[in-house]
Amino acid sequence: MSKTEILAELPRLSAPERAEILDCLWHLEEAAGPTEREKTLLNEAQANYDANPSAGAPWREVEARLRGRA
């Protein structure tokens, strides 16, 4: 089955079937680990934090702002 056929079939699946596929995809991604680009971005973010830890905000604050509660 080609990628095009798989993508065309996805909308025809039930919600539990799509959830199962999503779960399998997440497990595959987790097993693969971060790409070299992702590693570079993570290292840059860590270096920025190490240089200025007070510039960041705790996740709860960020999430609240994103959800419009702050």
C-alpha cells in the first residue's frame, strides 16, 4: 500500500482505529529519538537557559498564557 493510499484510508477509519495508529506512530518516533536538527535545537535552548535562567517561565505560566487564563 502506498503512502497516498494510506492517507486516503485514514478518514475512513473509526476513532479507535485512528487512535491505535497514532499510538503506534508515537512509539516509532520515540524509539527513533531526536533527529540531529532536534538535538541541535535542544542544545541551543539549553545553552540559552544556562546563560540566562531567569529569562524563562515555568510551564504552568506558559500554558496559562497560551490558554488565555493569565
